[in-house]
Amino acid sequence: MMKAISLRLEADQYKRLRWLSFVESRPMSLIIRDAVDAYLKESQQLKPGQEWFWTDAWQAVEREVEAELEAGEYETFDTMADFLKDLV
């Protein structure tokens, strides 16, 4: 089961994150996710049951997805209705 997190950033933190997103041409959500993942991996504060994420096989797939995102191989939709129409 995936869980969502919410962050409360100070104004300066948000500005730095927006700047980093612009410089790296990456969405802020990916930058935040990568930072959280790196912190968890380095600090060894993984919760039991999350070890699968750090297996070589799973990380290889994560890198493939990141490459696709960086190459622009994704679609965005303005509304949920547009997204659902595209599924059919």
C-alpha cells in the first residue's frame, strides 16, 4: 500500500525547491521523493516491509521510469475527465 505525505515548507524552503526544480528541469515532487528516499536509505530508518524498494531489481525499474520521465515520455491532462477519455 502506498501512502501520501504532506509537507509544510517555509517560504524560503519553497523558493529554493522551486529554483532547484527549474534548474534541474524536474518536478518538485520528484526532487522531494528523491531526497526522502536518500535520507531513508542513508539513515537506515526503513520500516519493516519496505526493504523490497531497495532491491537491485526494483531500483533498476525506478531508474527506467526516471529516464522515461526525463525524456518526456508521459502525458499530462487538464482534467480527470480528459484522463479517463484517454483510457478508452
